[in-house]
Amino acid sequence: MKTHAISMRSRRAGRKLACAAAALAALALGGCGTLKDQYAASNDAQQRAVAEAAADTKAGAAIDTKATYLRLVEQMQNEGLWFASLAHIDALEQRWGVSPESTRARADALRQTGQAAPSEAAYKRLMGTPLESAGYRGLGLLAGARGSYPEAVQLLQQAQRQTPTDALLLSDLGYANLRAGQVADARLPLMQALQLSPNNTQAQANLALYLEATDQSEQANRLMEANRMPAATRAAVREAAQQLRTGAPLAATGAAPLAVRPLSSGTTLARDDVAPPPLALKASRWAGMGGVRTASQLNPSTADSAASPNPTARVTP
């Protein structure tokens, strides 16, 4: 009997200890869970902060590179900020040294700001570099600005041999042929230019000029109608074609004329003072620069190509 009582007391004590242990375990688990949650939240916040700091560092490093600075210069030039781009080219070359890319950007800026002699010298420094085609292109544009169109044709042909798929270069070459009196030779590069870059307004206008100058007015009208060229552009094309047919000199366009650039509606010009002339030798972007293409409302880029409502339009004279 005594032994049985002791056994009962032992079992009751064991149950009490088990209950106490269970309670302590539950409390411990609850407490550990709370601490664990707090630690996890803190750890996540730290990881996010580290990740954000790493991203900021990476972004800062990406901005602080030669390639990105060149893209900045190109964007400024695309927006017509030629004088400002010269200052940035100075800063770029002070930090990373002179390169073919910076030389090309400088040569274009000098030409666009009316500094023909230093621009010509800069273009010549591109000879023997990977951007030699850009050098010939720039020299051809300078020759065209002087009215030396036969010389411009030769220089642009040199550039075209090295970069045969540059649509704007082909458009310039065709236009130079027209101005040099080599009308038949203008057909191939102008057709190539439009098919390589159907949305480019300069290629459209130059081909329309060729069609008008070769008495293909119906096809010229279809081309201009398909691409919704403004009335001022069409009038300028017809006037230029008439001058080519009669041998009269075309109105002087200067080294960096403004381009006709329709608004998205296709019915009005972006600015009232950019109607004539729609045709000119103009610079194009070179693949080695890359970067973002933008347009400024205050100073639209003369190298930009506006989207055409009918980008697949084709004309075969």
C-alpha cells in the first residue's frame, strides 16, 4: 500500500513536471519565434540597404565612363546643342584622352558651328582609324557646303565604300549627284536610302526631288502623299526640281540647314521657319557612338528621322 502511494505521488509529480516543461517549451518557442521574426525583418532591411547601395555604386560607376560620356555628347548633338557639346568634348578628352570617337564628335560640332577649317582638320585626323568613313563623310559635307558638289560626290563615294548601308550617307550622296548634274547616278543611292530607312524624311524628300527632276511627277506626288509631307515641303521639292531642270542655282542652304520635320499629325511643320529648304547634305549618327535618340522642341536635331505614317511605302521610278 505504501509502495502504491509513493508510485501515485511520483506519477502526479511527473505529470506536473511534464506540464511545466510543456509550458516552458511553449513560452520558449513563442519567444524564439518573436525574436526570429524581428531578426529576419532586420536582416531583410539590411540586405535591401546593401543591395540599394551596391546598385547606386554600380550606377555611379556606369555614368562615370568614357562610353557613357560619349553618349551624353551624342545626345546633346542630336538635340542641336553643338556649342555646348564642344565644351563637353574638351572635358571628355581631358579625362580620357583623344579618341577617334571624340575626334569625330568634335569635327561634327565644329562644322555645325561654322568652323570649317578646324572641322576639316579634325575630319582628316580620322583617316587611318576605324572611323575613316566618317572622315570622308564630313569632308564631303564640307565640300557640299562650299558648293563643290563634284568633289563632294567623290568624297561621299569614298565613305560609302566603307559603310555601304548607311542610309543618310546614301541620301547625301544621291543629293550631291543631283547638285553636281549627275542626275542618272542619283537614282541608285536615293532608292537604297529610302528602302534602308523608309521613315527618314530627308531620304523621302531627296527621292521626291529626283522623281520631280526626272519628270516623274506622278510618282513624286504618290511618295509625298504616302508620307504626308507638309505642303511647304512639297512646294520646296518642286521648286528645287525646277531649278535643277533649268540649271539655275538652288538657294544657298549653308553648312547646317534646318530640316523639315512633320509633326505626328503630318499636317503642319514643327516650326514656322523650317519649311525651305528640305534638302541638304547632312550628318548622320555613327554606329560607334550608340546612345539615346531624342528630339528637342526648341532645337530639333537636323539628323533625326520622323516616323512616317506609312513606313513601308515603296516607290520604284
